[in-house]
Amino acid sequence: MADLEVGVGIWSLQSTKAGPRHFSYLYKELMEDAAFCDQFPTIKTIWQTEHHFWYDGYCPSLLTVAGGIAAATKRIRIGQAALLFSQHEALRVAQQAAVVDQLSGGRLDLGLALGYRDNEFDGFNIDRRSRRRRFEEGIQVVKSAFGQGGVDFQGREFSVPDVEVTPKPYQADVPIWVAAVGADPIKRAAKLGASIILSDALTLEQMRHHIDLYYTSAEELGVDVSKAKIGVLRRGWVAETDDEAYREALPSLRFLLREQLGGWRYLVDEQGEPVGFDRPKELDAAAHRLVSVHERTIGRPEKVVRGLREIAATGATHVIFGTRFDSLPRQKYLRSLELLATEVIPNI
Amino acid sequence: MRFGLGPLTMEVAAESKKQVDVMEEALEQAVTAEWWGFDSVWAGERHFTPDHFNSSSSVIGAALAQRTEFMRVGVMPVLGLVNAMYVAEEVACIDNIGNGRTIVAAQIPTENEAFGWGPNPFSHHSEFHTIPMENPVHTQALGLDKISVQPKPAQLEMPLWVSGGDAAAEVARIAKIPYFAPAHLALPDLVDLYEGTQQEGGIVPLAREVFIAPTTERAYELASDAIAGLYQRLVRAGIAEGSLSFDELVRDRFIIGDADTCIEQLYRYERELGVNYVVARIAYHEMHHGETAKAIQLFGQAIVPEFRMFGLPDEIRKVV
């Protein structure tokens, strides 16, 4: 069994219909949460998530927020799960990532994803059909910008003359993670030699299959992925007893899956087709299936330890423990984080 | 008159100093300035500079908003290079981190910045942007045909200034927003630039290289090389003009000296330009961090009261 790192997430800074908050309160809370997690060396990374133009203010600017977290913390790594890279200008991402990495003394884990919501691409005047090409070219731009000398890149989506991005990142090799929700993104990540973040919608068996696919693809392509990490997002919650954990976390998890992710057609039916509000029965069924998947990491510390060991047995090396649920009292999730840091992670 | 600290350029000024330390010192200087009564702290931004100037005022602005509690946070994004929606989103996040303390001073790109980003880095339909685009590829959108930045800033109305040379002054006149002259421009040039930008009862901001010490001799001793070094880095980045001696630069650009000298100079800018908001750099990375902190303190004790404490008795003024 591989050693399992644990990060926590995923802060989205939403003021939802179920849990409306002043945004300044949410941003202040994130900074305080980050400082809280910073105290526990067992928590490796704090992860944030991005969307644009959504009614509830879902955080749109992860590298900006990362600047605030860097100023609020000393040790914990700062990750994006994930920055919707195809919706951004790659050169700007490189500049901002480098500044975050310098500011934090080399604590950036740059997590990138394609993005999928039409409205988000529309809002930036980007043709959604170009997103794969933007992603692949963009990675080349970022890697070139992080290296010594100028960028000088000519592609179909990005054209950058011979200019040098300064400052450079603090880390000689900034870890790049790619959010991989299916076979194609996994192969793409393997081709890039990037670490991966697997979807929270996977069963253990599907996770094992995806990890096998990643390594097989890398081998076929001759890419060295020995230093790459295999991350997976898993919703989780720790309390003194299983009953308490279920009572606290399950209603919020159901809301997240049904109302939030449902609105984006993020969940899939048994045939793998996206389901949204237009197919309420199938959406309910998909949400129900996922609740049973995540339920293995919701409970008392001993139970969550077992759940995380099962994940480690699939070959995953990093879990993003998704404990930031909507509308739960802060003291409850700080307690969950503390139990995770002190009672769970040391015993995996 | 109000006072800000900055713009913090956060460049690497000496090989012996790491950029991470330069940045951390800048955050500490902001906290010091807040303690000593400054109204704001400013994050500069320039792209592709040989001396590694900060390239993201959004990232540093967020860090400043997090570290400080009360003072405003000025961010200076270079606009016109990418879709402005990115900047709008970033600034909204900073404003929420700081609970409504952000000021935006948009900068005009330099030639090198415009070259680096190419002539047309994003597609658009109208004169500037068409948002959303008339996109034939909708497959999942839920009938929404308008885009709105979320979250909104905490402030009801975000203060927006514009910084740069002629082009920026022209934008300020047309948009009727404050023109914010950068520190490297000389006073005789500023008279023309500011003409027609000042609004009745409005803010008239100005950036200056400033350093204060107990005596003018000491101020020069501590700051001359550091300010000259920064100016040379601005020249290398294509921002300032070269070939002027330090004495020539001091005459109409820099404010260096004891409290009386600095006060006299500030009154000069107030008299000739109508300036009522000075953003003073004070922090120079070739200087010892402790000396910078002392200068910030002295500025707060000797300069800020002169311009802010109406009716300050002479007997108390002389104490510092």
C-alpha cells in the first residue's frame, strides 16, 4: 500500500440558497480555516475550487485567493482542485502562479482542469470546442514560462513571442496536477507526466481502473510518472461517533450532490450520461449512489481510517478530504478537521 | 491629504536576497504602515521585467488584504492585455477578502508588455468586448443569455483610478475618474498631465519616491543608492527615461529629507497640482528592512499629522 497524503478541501466560497452568507464572511473564514489547518503538519495541502458566473458566487479566481492564503499561513501547501485552465489565458496563469509560489515560499500545487460549463466559456469569449487544445497548448506555455529564458510559443490557441515571464516560481519544478474525470483526461495527464486528481464520483473499483489506465498510458507513451501523485477527491466528515457524523454531514452532502452539482450536469446516470434538473429521478438516483460511495469516509475516526486505507489500496497517493460542506456550523467542521488531523491521518 | 504606501514593486534588487523574503518584508511594511496611520498600501504590477517586478497585483493585493485590517488596498492591474472580466473577478475576490477596502488603479501597458501579449490576445465583437459572445456552440447552458461577475465586490462602488502617462491622463479626462501619475514623471510634465483631470471635490492622487529620516543628510545617506537603483530598474523595464543625473531626478521627482523638507515638498505638489492623495514608496529593497520600518514610522508621526490633523498646535507639532 502506498503512503497516503491527505489534503483538505474544497473551499468554494459559495453563498448558496440554503446557506446565504456575506462574501466577506466566507473569505475571512477561508483564511482562518487555512491558518487553522496550518497548525497540523499531518494536513499536507488546502485545496480550493473554481467556477464562474454562478448565482452563488462560486469562487472565480483561485490564484488571487491563493495569495491571501499564502499570507495567512506558513507551512501548508496551497492547491487548486481545480483552476479551469481552458477558460484562462495561459500566460496570465503562469505569471500569477509564479507570484503565488514566490509569496508562499514554494507551496503551490497548481491544479488544472478543462472546464465544461458553456456559460463560463461564453463569458470569456472562448469557444468551448477549443478547450482541449487550449489546455494542451496552455500547459506548454506555463512550463516554458516557468523555465529559464523566454517563452516563444506558436500554437493555434496561444501565440507568445520571445518574452521572459518574471518573476519565476520559487520551486524549481512546480507540481502540476490535472483533474481527470474520464479516460481521455487520464491519458492526457499521463502524456503530460502530470499528477492527477480523480473525480469524487468514482467507486473504489472505478478508481483502481482509472489508476491502472494512467500508469498503462504513461508506459505506452514512454513518460516517466514515477514522481507523479495520484490524487482523489473524497467527501468526508469525522465526528466522535458514526451517528453524529451522519447527522451532521449527510444532509449537506445530499444538498451538494442534488442541488449544486445537479445544476451543472456533473453527475452521470448508470449509462454514464450527464444528468441535470431536467431528469430529476435519474439525478436523485445518481446522488444516492454517490452518497453511498462517500459514506465510507464519514464517521468516527476508526471508520474513516478504514475508508482511507481502502482508498490507499487502490494506488491513490493523495486524498483531498472534502469536508467543507455548505451551511454547516463552523465549529463542527473545525472539529472534523481536528479529528482528521490528530486521530485519522496518523493512523492510516 | 491622505497617504498610501507603495506601489510595492517587490523586485529582486540584490542577488543576496530571495524574492520570497522581499515579498514577506513588503507585507510586514504594509502592517507597519497601517499601524502608523497610512490610508492605503499599493501593489504594483509590471510584466516581463528583467528585474522581476511583481507581475500580479491581484495575488499581492489579496495577500495585503489578508495581512492588513483597516487600510485600503490599492491594486494596479495592467489593463488592455486580456479580457477585463478576469480582472473584475480577481478584484471582487480581493474586495471580499478585505471587506470592501480595495481601490483599483488601472495601468496602461508598456510597449514591451503589449508586445508580449500580442496585438489581439482575445476575440471580441464590439469596440471592446462582447460578453457573452454570440456563440453557436451552446449545448448545456440553461437559457441564460447574460453573464454577471459573481461574487460582487463588498463595496457598493469600487474606486477606480487610472495610472500612466499621456494615454492614462486622457482616459481619466474622458471617464472622469482620478488620474494617478506614476512616481517617475517630473513635476513640470505633471502640470499638463493633470490639467482637466481634477474633479471638484474629487481625489487627486500622485505617486512619489519618498524617503524620510531625522535629518536630510541621513535620509540621503540611507536612500540615495536605493532610489537610484530602483529608478535604473524602471529604466531597464522601459517604464522610465534614462540619462538623467541623480540631482536632476531629485529636483522634480523624489522627496528625500527630514520632516520639514518632505512637508515642504508635499505642499509644493498640493499647490501646483491640487494633489490630495500621495502614495509614497518609502520601501526600497536595497535598504535594510529596519530602516524602512523606521522611515514609515517617522512618516506616520511627522508627515501624516501635518496634513491630516486640522488645528494641530505648533507646540505639539514640534515634539517629533
